[in-house]
Amino acid sequence: MPQAEGATASKDDEAVARERRERHIRRAAVQRTSLWFALLAIIVSVLPVPWMHVVGDDPPGWAWRLDGRLVVDGQVMDPAGRWSWLTVGRPPLVYETVADALFGTDVPARDMRVGPPGSTPAQSEPFAAAIGLREAGFDLQFGVFVEVAYPINDRLPSTAVITEIDGAGLLTRDDVDAALAGAGEELSFTTAAGDTYTIEGAELPFGHVRVIDLAPQGLEASIGGRWARLAPVAWFRSLSLGRSHGMMVALLTYAHVADPDLARGRHVAGTGAIGGDGRVLRIGGLPTKAAAARQAGADVLLFPASQAYELEGFDPGSMELVPVETLADAINHLSSGRLTEATEPGGRTPDPDTADRPDGRG
């Protein structure tokens, strides 16, 4: 009997010890899992949100190399010298986006998935390259599209591209003017998505209406070349990133095909959107971009003449500040070093009623 009781007690002790080991193993597994989840949460919280853009009170500026990176119809644009385009701001981090959603912020991030179609690189870069080719003497046929935003009622799309007005296709600016001039008491329009709307009145019911020139059909241009065909890059190029690099895309394209030594050995940086008539249009964040160009060692900074007042008091160091009204002004200055009368430093202050809105990149 004593031996049987001892054996029973020994089995009970082993069972208790085994249960303790199992509890310890389970507790250690839970702790390891919790630690991994915490580590994963920390990592995710500091990842950038690529479809968002924030400028903030003290935004960073960036200078990006353009020569050797821009590809037009399969040909790499790589004239002599160094050429840079400029951006301002950054993608917010995940934890910043969450905090913004919960508590708000004075300078909220902008969702680049929503914005004017003309501000996507897929639209703006081929168009800017075509402007450069036209300046170089190529005979090109441009198209147009009508970009609208800020509808006056909720049943209309927040942003859209209009392809027809009252059943008439829109291939030129004259087509747009004729369609609107011929509208009666009602006006119908069709968007690129295939939706048709009918409204009362003879005006498009949007707060923002812009007729934008399109690159010739079939012309391809992108920063990144073959990488632009990859799905993640193609998706990113569909975002409303802004048009502030348009002048530099046009200028580099011109230099490559018409004057490969246009830079004359200099590092040329620039910012400015480009219009269908070759005008250099307003952009945002000019002082920050100028500081980025200076930091990158640029010899020349080209920028919209209408914003020259924004650089009053800015110390360029050895960098030359060159306000330009048109693409031709930029070419003239780089080739001859002379400014036209319209691009004297300290250009006129823009009319706020007619000035273009700053682009999404800043």
C-alpha cells in the first residue's frame, strides 16, 4: 500500500509540473506574439502613405535629377549638363494620418487620388514633352479636354473630364467654345467615364472649369522610362501629383533634340507648370524649392516670373535666379545669358483673379 500511494503522489507531481510547463509555454507564446504585433505596429506606423501629400509649416524641398531619367517615345532625354526638377513636401506617415483623422490638424494632408486629371504625370508629362518638341520645330497636332471640379450640386461628380457637350465631340478649343455658345436652355455633357448629365442653363455647373491641351495622340513621355510600365509605378503616375515640373520636362526635351549643349556645362534647376501657349505658370512652395536647388548646387534656377516677389530677400548664394514668362525665355537665357524685358528680376505681382492655382506637389 505505501508503495502504491507513493506512485500515485509521484504521478500527481508530474502532472502538476507538466501543466506548469504548458502554462509557461503558452504564456511565452502569447508574449512573443504580442511583442511581434507591437513591433509590426511600430513599423507600420512609420511607413509613408504614398497617395497622400503634406506640406506643413516647414516643408522639406527636394531636387530630383531629370537628365537621363526622362524618356520620350522610347528615347532617353540626356543633353549635356545637369538638369533638376524640384518638389516640396512629403508623404505623411501612417501615425500622422491616423492622428489627423482623430484630432485634425492645421495643415491636413491631401489625398492625391482625388484631383484634376491634368495634374497626373500620365497626362502632364507627355503634354510638356510635346511643348518642348513644338518649340524645337516639330509640327504637332494637340487635342484638348475639359477638366471640371467643385460641382454646384451633389448629383454631379466631384471631378470629371468632359468629352462631349450636347452630343458634340471636343477635339479643339474652338469645339469647346462653339458647343457652349450654341447651348440653349438646357445643356448636356458626357464625361470620360461615359456618364451623361443634363442641367438647366448654358454654362457648365462647376466652380472650376479648365480647357487643357492634350499631347498628340500616341506620344509617350515619362520620368522613369520602362519602370513607368510597372503596375505600382503606373498606379503612382495616375495620382494627382501636380504639374510643377512641366517647364523642365519641356526644356529638357527641347535641349535634347535641338540644342544638346544648352546648359553650357551648368547645373540647371527649375520649377513651373507649362501652358499650351508655352507660358510658364505659377506653382507652390517656391522659396522652399529655391532652397532645395541651392542645396543641390544648381548654377541656375528658372521659375515663373509672376512669382519673383516670393524670392525677395532670398539668399541664392552663387546660384543665378532667372524669372521667366515663357519656355522661349528660358531657352533664350540659357543660350545667350540675356533676359528679355518681360523677365527682368522682380517681375509683376500676379492678378489673383487670373493666376493659375498652385499645383498639388507644391
